[in-house]
Amino acid sequence: MDSDSGAGHPRQRFSVTATVEVANADEAEHIGSREETRRHRTGWDRATTIQAAIALFTLVAASAAVRVMYLTQDTLIASQRAWVTIDKFTLLDPLAPNRPVHVKIGLGNSGHSPAYGFEEATALLATVTQPLPKPKYGAASHGTTIVGPGTTQVVELTTPEGMPDANYKAVVTDGTQSLYLRIKLTYLHPYGSGGVEFCAQYSRDRETFVVCNSGDGRVW
């Protein structure tokens, strides 16, 4: 502090340069610290985003690989398994009241594996209703037939029951009703199981069964 002589009170002068310099240094340090924190946080956020993106990509890629694996497996099985269809159908005995229907069918295997362990179920339906009601199959019977790949085996089936007199007259004599025979077969093959459902309709003119016009059959 400096004092000057003169009239009145002495005049005091203070130096604030050091105080300002310290304040500026503190502010600069504070700004630098905030900038360093911001850079650190930005870098952490960027790294976290990249890691999340990599994890998501990995998950999507793994899911796609699993789908491709199952699709490839299903395609391989479909190309190698047995596929059985009914390709021949013959009525062995003329229809008669209350007599079970006796038919002969050909089981063709268009696949590349044998089919075995057959179970057969049949259903007779005399009706004028279209579309056909859902069939009520009887108890399945077990067969010992083995159908090799690319071959056809002929088997005989007999329905558990025949037609009552009234239905027989309506189907055979009057033609006021149609008679349908439904056959359901299931079988085994080295890769799992399969089946076929077949619909045949009695023809009065030909006195035998023919394939249903409705195409009411399926293969699985």
C-alpha cells in the first residue's frame, strides 16, 4: 500500500492483478475438467453403443443361423422320408345291406425310405350333404405291410359295419343318396411318421368306388 502526502486523507491503492490471475486459472482448470469429463463420457457412450450394436448383430445372426439350420434339416428330411399315397382302389364284393364294405387299395411310396407300422381306419357315410361332414372313423387296425421306396403294395380293407337297409336302397336302388368311403392311414418311416387320408365315392353306373370329385383328401 502506498501513501501520498497532501491535503485531506491519504489515498490508498490496491493491486488486484494477482487475484484476477488466480480466478482465471481456477476457471480454466474447471473448464478443462468439464471438457475432460465430457470427452470421457462421450467416449464411454460411443463404446457402449458399439458394444450394443455388436451384441444385437450377433443375436440376429445366431437366430438366422438357427432358422437356416432347421429349414435345411426339414428340407433334408422331406427329400429322404417315405411319402405314401393311395393310387389304386377296387371294390371286391358288391354292396349289400348290412354287409361290411370290402375293398382293395394300392399303397404307393414315392419317397426314398421304407414305410411301415401302418394303422388303418375307415368310415362309411351315406348322405346328400355337401360339403361332406367330418368323418367319424372307427377303431384303427394295425398292419404288417412294408412299402419300400418306389414300390406299391396292395392291401385289403374291410369296414367295421355295412349300410342299413334304408341307406342301401337310397344309394344303390334309388340314387337319392351318395355313399362315401373315407380311409385314413398313418405309418412310420426312419425320420418320423406320416399319413394319408383318402375319399372315394360309390358310382352306380360303374358299381364301384371312384375318387371323390371334391378332392377331399390329404397327405402329411
